[in-house]
Amino acid sequence: RLMHAAILLAGGKGRRMGPSIQDKLLHPIGSSNAFRLSSEAFLKASSIDAFLIVFRDSSQKEKLQNEFAIASENVGRQADPVMVKGGLERKDSVSNALSACDQACEFVHVHDCARPMIRPETINQLAKQVCQTGAVIVARPMKDTVKKALDPSLPSDTPQNTESVDRSSLWLMETPQVTRKEWLGNGLQKAEELGLVVTDELSALELTNRKTTFLDPKYPNPKITTSSDLSYVEYLLNQ
């Protein structure tokens, strides 16, 4: 069987959380937290062979190691994660993790741990699909009406012309984003050469004209960005 590695991104700054929350991934959600919930989902997924955790600094590294050990105990699966120091941007963190990946690793599952509602069955489904297609992203079709402001320099309370955007081809990106390790490495290298900041893995794949498939999880997989999102995730967990 081909080897799959999970790259758990936990080194982000979380600038929009406000001063009262030191680390959104370690902030309590019920009796758990976003990082532990994400770790448990990947530990429960039988398709995942290796774990890489991207951390911010030495103080956070220790806390994340401790949380991963608790997650391992909760799931009943022993795993020895590779700890990777994060970079300036997400693409730098992912590049660092790719460099630390086992040579035998064929596929990488890049997951933003600010999305703690991901489920093991989805991860296993992604692993199955990526073997056939080379890349698959958790995403959902745009359902809302989308408008484009024709003069974005104007403030929102100034009358201006707008136009409708065709939503039939629009997808909202989530994580995990799963791809052949080699494809992602080539895409990130291309971004580096062009001096581009890519905000997700699919953006890197697009630079080398790689095709992808989408997987709509059909359940909420929200990202924790502001403090109110923590309450929403706790509400979902209690359902």
C-alpha cells in the first residue's frame, strides 16, 4: 500500500482572535481543543501512516506534543509525530513539512487544525480518491448569490454599480487538501521561483497545471477564525 502522511498545520498566528485568546488551536472547546480534535480524527483514520506537526515556537511545540499524546491515548493508537518548525507563510510551513516527510511517502494530507470537525471517514475517503486522481480537496459548492463591486476602491456605504458572478463553477476551499507529495513539491517550488504567496495547496498545484477533484463532506467543517467560531464548534460537537 502507498504511504500517506498527515501534515497538521498548527503554527498560525490567529491574529483575528482578539487579545483574550492566546492560541485558538489550544483554547478549550468543551473538554478538548481544536488541535486535539483534529489529531484524533487523523489518528482514527486507518489510511494515515505518518504524522507531521507544524509548530510556531518551542513553547507551543511542547504543548502540541502533549496534546497529541493525549489524542493518541484517547484513540488507542500510538504514533510518533515528526515536529516541524513553521515558516513565515503557510507555503513555507508546508515546504518545511515536505522536506521532513519520509522518502517513501507518496501522498500528503495537508490540514489546517483550525478545522476541528473533520471526520476520519472523510480522511479515508480522500485517501482512496487521491490514489485514483492525484489530488482531491475538501470543498463545497457556492450556494449564495455572489456580487462583484465594480469599483472596489469605493467604501461600502457609497452607491456603486455591481454585477452578478456565475456561482455554478465556484467552490469554497476547505481542508484537508490531499495530493501526491511530488506534485505539491513541484508547485511550491514554482511559487518560490515566481515569488508568489500561495494561500492553499491547490493554488500551488495550479501553477504546474495539475488537475484536481473536489469532495463535499456534506457536514459542517468550519474554520475557527474569530472567538465566536469557538462557540459554534462547541455547539456542533454537542449536537
